[in-house]
Amino acid sequence: MSGNKKRLLSGLQPSGELTIGNYCGGINQFLQYQEQYDSFLFVPDMHAITVPQNDPIKVKERIRRFANLYLACGLNPDRCTFFIQSEVPAHNQLAWILECHTYMGELSRMTQFKDKSSKYNNIGCGLFTYPVLMAADIILYDANVVPVGADQKQHVELARDIVKRMNGKYGSSCPGGQLFVEPTPLIAKVGARIKDLQDPLKKMSKSAENPMGSIYLLDDDATIKKKINRAVTDNDGKIWFDEEAKPGISNLITLYAALSKTPIEDVINRFNGMERYGDLKKEVIDVVQSVLQPVRDEYYRLEKSDYVDKVLDRGRDRAKEIASKKYELISSIVGFGR
């Protein structure tokens, strides 16, 4: 964790169950970035309660499962700072200051709020303001880059707008005239948006209504095979890559490219013109099983140990030290305290 490296921050909400889509577009990318950046990865449990969570015990269990899965996937705690969001109080403390510098109109334009709010009869204010909490997550650690899916890019852009506003208002009080670092979204070129196997027009989800549409990281080989064999394709009978005309086939090709770490163009050339969908699905089954089997084995080994607690304790302590100093500076600049 060199001080000369640019800083990166990312996290995946502990809601539902982690999918192969999360692995391709999130975890797998982070594993590559942890060598390149001073990386901060956290479990954003405070974001998870922006939608109804009826069982606190299950929330706790999911947080721990997510943490163990990160480590099972290859997260190296010697190369990053890994922690749980709610264990660092500066996140919600800074979020309040930022909320007071964010406009209602900005938040009302967030497409994820519109999408999620339409699914519930009554929603809490946290769902409306959670992009500000996300901005606080980023700003506390002076993150230069934030790996996100395409659907989260808008939130990082909002964080940039907040940074510019705060720097313009308070920057003169800071060395170099800059209170915050402007973050940049980092979106994976391949696998950033793996689609649902049963409805390839929408993103694969951790909380899908139909579990056959998502491959979960802890699915066994038989379940993986069943889900991919039942993946929706089309009646054309030909294989080529066209996300609009052939979304199901294109999704399987994208999944294969992401997991095999093969350029998408090479994968397209390999499968283009193949006439048996079963042959394509067999190739995808093989690569998914080969990636997830060692993850499952390591997860169940870690689950029996206290290793994750040691990692999270160390990460929490470093995150608190950095975040607390940043918050104290900001709170003093805006006029808090004596």
C-alpha cells in the first residue's frame, strides 16, 4: 500500500447473494486493480438498509458471507484495506455535511432511485439520499478512481459535482486550494454488465425474483450446469454477437470472454457461425465451473476460521485513522465545534 500510488475505492452491497455478474464486473476487476492502486474495498452495509431488510440477523450473516467471499475470490489484505462501512463512523458523519451541499434536483435525477422506488409502496429517505453517502465513501479516502458498473456511473459523476462545489466554497482554506480529490469512474470493458440468463434484456441481479436467471458464487456444479443449459437464447439457430438482435447468445459470449480473460473479439471469432447452441453452452459451463470451484472450496475453508475477523479488524483500524482525520478537517472548515 504505497503512498505513491493513486487511491481506489469500491464496494458491493450485502444484499441478496453475490453472482457471477458481480464477479465479472466487480470483484474480478478489483483483484487486478489491487496491485496497481492503494486500494480500499469495503462492505457497504449502510447502503443495504436503504431498501427494507426484515431480518437483522440475516443482514449480519450476509455481511460476513460477502467478506469471506471477497477473500475466497483472491482479495489480498496485504495489498488493500478491507473493512465494513458501518464500523467507520466518519462515513455517515460526512454524509450529513454533503447532504447540506447537495441539491434536491440532483438527487431526483438519479435513475437508480427512480427504478428502486417504483418497486415499493413506501420508501425511506435513505434511498433518495444514498448517492450522497456514496459520495462520502469516496471523498473520505481521497479516492482517485472508483470501479463501478455502468448503472453506478451517474453516482460517481454526482460525487464529482459535489467535490467541485465543496472545493469552490471551502478550497481556499486548504493547501493548494483543494479540499477534495475529484474521483473518476472506472468501468470494465468486458463483463461489466452480465445479463440475467432468463431475461437477457436486464442485468443479472443479486436479488433476482427468478433464481434461475442468476449464477451465484456458491452454486454447485450441477446447479451451474442446469442454469446455463436453461438460459434463454432464441429460435434463430445461429451464433453470432449482436446484443440487440441476439441478447441471450451475446450474454453467454460476454460471460465466456470475461471469465476466460479472452478479448471479446477473439471469442466472437471463435464462436461466430457455430450452429449448435448446446456447444456454446457447454463451453460456458466449463469455464464457469472452473472459476467457481476453487472459490467455493476456499470459502468453506475460511468459514470455519476467524481469519476474516482479523482482516476486517486491521482494515477497520486503518480506514478509521484516515477517515477520521479527513472528517475532522472538513468539519472544522465548515465551522463545526468550538
